[in-house]
Amino acid sequence: MITIGEASKILGVTPKTLRLWEKEGKITSHKTKGNHRRYLMSDLLGFSNKDKITIGYARVSSQGQKKDLNRQEQLLEFYCTGKAYNFKIISDLGSGLNYKKKGLNSLIKMICSNEIGRLVLVHKDRLLRFGSELIFSLCEQFGVEVVIVNKSQASTFEEELASDVLEIITVFSTRLYGSRSHKNKKIIDQLQEIAKEIKG
């Protein structure tokens, strides 16, 4: 719960405007015993984000996962349409260790320019394999709500570790031997088998 002064700074309006909005039923405050207005941060973010765009972000690591990328895009579209959001889907095809992806950089610019009200992901690791917390901190700083659709389908520690190791070695073996080399394909196939054993 925050004061009217703090709330007015967050929304970029005067306390007088906040009182007017409350009379018009646009925003709700809670009164203390001393009859002072207090506001819930979640209410303010919902109000300030009302006219901003929602971004659904999808990512896969390789061309071979294009079907999964399409599934993510469809799920994000279905979710955002169901919530009646004004939305746009941004997709990336590239490693979760790559911070230079076009879509990710576009997303970061939009967050920092205060264009986005909400970020929707199918899974947390679709943003980045490591470092997604940095983007989430940026979202918090700019008042962007983060929604993870499949939060309940959390991986076990062993599954996440197997996926992380597989992705790291795939990136480095691709750089070392080339993405189409027989040696690289053999390494990746062996790693995928190991990962399946760990997950199974």
C-alpha cells in the first residue's frame, strides 16, 4: 500500500487528478483509520498499463524446433485474445545464451521506452536460458507486468540442469565444428540421449 503522493509519481499525474479519477470510478483507493488514501501497487500498474501494448515473446534454439515455435506463438495468441489484450507477438530463433537476438533487443528497447504494459511468456526459460531475472528486474523498474502462462509445468532441477548443459555444449560445439558438420551432429545426438535419460 502506498500514499497518494507516491501513487501520483508512478502514474505521472497530480494528487488532485487521482482524487478526480476516484470520484469517476476509474481507480480505487483504500482508507486508513486516519482517513488517508492508500493505493495497491497492483491496481496502479493495471491502471497505468491499460492503454499499453502486451508483448507475447516466443523463442526456440534451432530450425529443428520450428513446430515448437509455432505452438508457442499460437498459445500466446490464444491467451492474449482470451484476455482481450492489445498485443503483438515477438519471436526469436536462437540460443537462450545469445543476448543479441533481434526480437530480444526489440523487446528490451520497448520496455525501456515505456511502450509495454505486459510481457507474456509460455515458459520462463523462453526469454533467456540464463539472465532472465535481469529482464524481469527491468520490467519491474518500468512497471511491466510479467505473465508466465505455464508456471505450473515447472521442470525438476535435474531436467533444467540437463537442458542448460545441452544448450551450452550445443552452442560451443557449433562454433567449434560448424552447425552442419558430422562431428557436431554426433556430439549433439549423444548429448540429447543423455538428457533424455536424465529426464526419463
